[in-house]
Amino acid sequence: MIGKFHVKLALPSGKSIDVAELTNCNYLTILKYCENQDLAGLNLFFEEIIFKSSTESYSIIDKFYCLVAIRMIFVGSEISLLNDNHGISYSVAKILSNLESFEMEQSKLITVHGFKILLGLPNTMYFNNIGEMYTSMIKTICFNNNTINFSSLTKEEQDIILTQLPTIILTRINQFARELSKTLKDCTIIDGNNSFNLTEVKATVLSNEFMNIILSLFSTGLQNFYNTMYTAFTKINIDGSTFQQMSPQEIAILINIYNEEINEQNKAIALQNENIR
């Protein structure tokens, strides 16, 4: 059996991740979450198909960068921004470039009652509540020379450990979060451009704004997807199984080739009819 195609991505933190090709099968699920504006469900789905298989822990910036790169490689390298009812094409690569310059070194070691807690940027892109955001900042916990990689534990395991920690530790984590919110600059996603009346788009790290932007980037429309599926099945004669395993970008390339071929045929017919006259 042929293995899946993978791409190795270098992330802003210096880490890397191998990601499998985004198939139409998975993209349809993504579009359904986007259609329902389900940030929590979309986040869980991305965790399942991309990040769960990795033994590495990634920050919110790394995960956002990874998902934007996947959008660029497997869906399309440009997005359309609406401005005064006119669509403006914007390169997804520019978003990645902005993320690469973002300050990643945000960590702090706190020591309380023999516990040493290493804190850093959140490692999840969606928070159901403020408690989840604080928990996602804990990287490691050391006590009696035993170190636990907290971010690699399941939610159930994390909850058990949190109940054993002195209450003052949670207060210190709260303080760290407030410090981050003051010192972290908002991340520029889309650059402003006065010539095109394009407004700058920024995102606050300690929020769900990154997940909102991911939802917008992947929202190319269910109707468009089904139109593409119809064309692939009826015009290019691609079978359902092959369609599911191909990426959205590959199908788009094939449809463009088909459309160019039809255009050439129509030109030839028009020329032939002209010569007959």
C-alpha cells in the first residue's frame, strides 16, 4: 500500500512538523465545521488529523503557522478579501512571513512550595474558558527531582495533577497570563494597504481570534466544494475514491486544464464556422 504524501514544515519557534497531505475527504469535514461556525469542533478536528500523532508540543503560534501553511499548499496560495464589494487577492505566503517575525520567546519559571512550574505560550488554539487557557500555558512541572511534561498529558491526567497543586500556583499562572497580555504585541495577520483601502488585520494571542481567522481562511464554501465534486465526477470522470484521496489544489488544477481544453475546442469550432462563411 502506498503511503500518504507528507510535507515537513519549519515553524517560527525553530521546531518542525511532518504533515500529511490534506485530502478532499478531510477538507469536506473542515468545510462543514466552517459552515456551522463551530470553532471548538474545527479545533478538535485539526488536533486529531494533524497534531495528535506528533510527540512534540507546539505553541499557539506554531499551530497557527502550520494550519496557514496547509491552507496555502493544499487548498490555494491566495485568498480573496472583500473591499468595497470588490475582491482583492492576497497572498497566504505574506501571512506566513508576518508570523515568522513574531517574538516567540515567552517563558517563565515559577517556584512555589518545592514545585517548579515552567510556563509559556498556550499550546492550543481554542479555549472553552479562561481555565483552559491557563492550563495550556503549563509546559513542565518538577517536584522532588521528578519532571512531568504537562503538555503531553491527556486532559484527564492534567486535571488530576492540577487538583494536587497548591492554590497559590494557579494565582501565579494568572499573574503570568496578565503579564503576557500586557507585553505581547498583537500579531499582524494581514498588512494594511492604503492604495487598496485594505485594513490591517491583527490577532491577540491570548484569545480565540487565531481560530476565528483559521475558520475564515478555510471557508471556501460547501456549495463550491459540491460544484467541484460534480465537475470532477461528470466532466473529468474521476471516481469517488480517487477524488476523496486527492487534495483540493490538485482537483482545481485538473479542472483548470479541462476548462482550458474546452475553451480551445470552442475557439477551434468558432474559427471553423467563420471559415465556412
